[in-house]
Amino acid sequence: MLVERLRASDEGAMAQLYDRYSGIVYSVALRVLNDTGAAEDVLQEVFLQLWRNPGVFDSSRGSLGAWLSVIARNRAIDALRKRKPVTDFENVILSVECNLESEAGRKVSIEKARAALTKVPADQRKALELAFFQGLTHTEIAAKTGEPLGTIKTRIRAALTALRKAMIEK
């Protein structure tokens, strides 16, 4: 009944559908995105889609609530895919015990880092250099080297951990 009224561009029907299903749509989007602002955007997109093209919904295939939930989930996943990946190596802190304000201290730290970097396995060093010196993302490094994304992340993390340990020990 409400869907038929919606197909006739009845704004009251849209308001009733929104009141009835917005909580479900929002909770699905929030569960996927874990971001209230992005979930609100998905909520708006889903209901705009319903308003603009109500004929897409086929009541013989299921309920409107389930259909809206699937649309919300798919839109939320699309939004996740559009996000820029967050790199996990930003949280690793390299501790340096010398005074970096002096030129001598800087040179000592650089030499320590270079010496420590030569002890890191070649595959880890290559991934780290691509990330830090060429500014590539983990995904770009994986594509360039032909290695799985998880392997690249593990190598960068291991290299940073080894560098931190070497800088602390000396």
C-alpha cells in the first residue's frame, strides 16, 4: 500500500516509510562503517534512491525492510572501499637517545639507522623503502611487487620493529 502510494509520488507515504525503516537502514550502515556521519550519508542515499526509483523494489521477492537493509549494506561496503587505507606503521615510534638538535647527534642517528637497515632482511627493507622513500601505499607496494597485501604489511611492520629495537640497543 505505502509502496504503491510512493510510486505515485506521495510524500506522506515516503515520510511513513522513512519513519518505519530509517532505524534499520541506519543501524546496518553503522554496523558496517562504524562511523555515524558515513552511516547518515548512506541512510540518505538509500532513501533518495527509493524516492527517485520506487519501481526497482519488487514485493514478490521479499519485504521492503529486508530490501532496504541489503541496499544499505551494499552502499556501506562501497563507502568502505572508497576510503583511503589507513597505514598501521604510523604508530611505530623510533626512539633515539641522542640530541637531534646538534649536527653531530643527527649524523650519529642517521648512521645508526643506516647500519640497522642493512641488518633488516632484503624483502622487509625493500617494502619499507617503497613505503617511506617512494611514498607508496601498502596496496601499491603489493601491486608493484606481486606480493599479497598482508605480506607487505607484515614486512613493513617487522622492519620498523627491528629498526626501533636496533636504535634502542645501541
